[in-house]
Amino acid sequence: MNPKIKIEDVKLYYGDFLALKSISMDIPENKITAFIGPSGCGKSTMLKCINRMNDLVEGCRIEGLITLDSEDIYSKEYNVNRLRKRVGMVFQSPNPFPKSIYDNITYGPRTHGINDKATLDEIVERSLKQAAIWEEVKGDLNKNAMALSGGQQQRLCIARALSVEPEVILMDEPTSALDPISTGKIEDLVTELKKEYTIVMVTHNMQQASRVSDKTAFFLTGEVVEFADTYDVFSKPQDKRTEDYISGRFG
Ligand SMILES: Nc1ncnc2c1ncn2[C@@H]1O[C@H](COP(=O)(O)OP(=O)(O)OP(=O)(O)O)[C@@H](O)[C@H]1O
Ligand SMILES: [Mg+2]
């Protein structure tokens, strides 16, 4: 089977600095792929390449090939708006808009031209249900999103990402700002979501990577040292550096 996302010999420069050194990996569909590794090793940089968020960074240059369903996402013909609709993103700290819950969820669909009230209502309900927050907020969708708890805000941000029906969801340390209960909710949610979506998640939490992901990539100073089934990475790492990292000897 073709991978959902293919990364081939990707090099990324921030000015003169080579932040990603020839990365190749195949990210499978309907699975959770975790990126682990010490701070500054290129996890977020790699993640952001997948929806071309790095296009916005001045002096950033990328070489190599990234495909989504076998289409080169960096080709001149590829429409970046279409890419961002297909590849959603959730960030480390919850970042809802300072607007109502309803407006947070309908923002994306509206920018894609959906204005029909009944359709928007449906999208709001479906997205909030998928993100396992509907029951908590359905009574007051006009409430300002900033008045929700951190864990609720993060689930709202996941609902917002889901509202435009993406195929891939990129998550950069989505639970690092949350308490263990909210973290557990997000982990359950992510596991549920992989039935319909391809998920790529950066995490500093080894237990989290081993609990929820199917594949794990271990990054070190801009390289992927090891990429394999999560069980194998954690039970029989092939590289000494992976073993040292997952056993807590550095990083
Ligand atoms: N916009 C930027 N301009 C210049 N250098 C950058 C930029 N963003 C990241 N870098 C550098 O690229 C390298 C990789 O950064 P990146 O944010 O991808 O690391 P990370 O693995 O996500 O780290 P962390 O776990 O701390 O989030 C670091 O050396 C960082 O300083
Ligand atoms: Mg990062």
C-alpha cells in the first residue's frame, strides 16, 4: 500500500543552518505516527513541512520530496490552501480564537465558502462530538472559548481542526500543557480519531508515544535515527542512541 505521506531525502535550512539532514520516511494512513527526541532536534520543523507552515518563515529553504497521496505538495501547481484543508494542525498550547465556541468551529468552513446556517450547525455538532467535548459545551455554544479550561480548549482546537474534514492531523505536543485527566481524554480521542484520520504527533512523553502510536520516529540533531513500529522501537531499539534516549539516559 502507498503511504499517506512520503518524505524523501528532505533537507531544511533556516538561513545557513541545516535543521533537517536528509530525512526519509513513509507515514501510513489511519495510523498514529509519533515523533520523539530531545529538544531542538527538528521534530516541529519536520511536522510543519507536512502542511508547508515553514513557507511563512523567512530564510527557510527545503529540498527533497514530500508527497500526500502521491502528489508532490511542494510542486508549483499544488494549491497551499487545499493542502491546509487536507492537513490540519493542533499546537502545543491551546490557541482558540477569542470568540464563541460556535464561531471557533465555523471559522474554517466559512473561509471555505460554507455559509448555510443549517450546514454550519451540523458541522459544529459533528466536530464537537468527534473531539469529545460536545456534552460539555452543547448548552452554551455562544460562550467565549477563552472561558473554557485548558483541556477543554485543546479539545475545542481539535474540533476546529476537524471542522474542515481534513485527512491528516498534525499535533505538536498537544498535551504538554494539560493535566493527567485531560491528557488521558486527548489520548483516548486520538486513538478514536485514527480510524478516520492519519495522525502525526510530536511528544516528549515516552509513555504517551508507546501508549498511543503505531509508528515512532526518533529524531536526533536533525536526523531520524530510527523509524519503526512503536513496539519495536521501545522493546528492541536497533540504535544505541535510541536505547539511551528511551531509557532516559539523555534528553
Ligand atoms: N524559525 C526558525 N529560525 C531559525 N532556526 C529555527 C527556527 N525554528 C527552529 N529553528 C532551529 O531548528 C532546530 C530544530 O527546531 P525544532 O523547533 O524543529 O525542534 P524540536 O525538536 O521541535 O524541539 P522542541 O522539542 O524543543 O520543541 C533548532 O536548532 C532550532 O533552533
Ligand atoms: Mg517542537
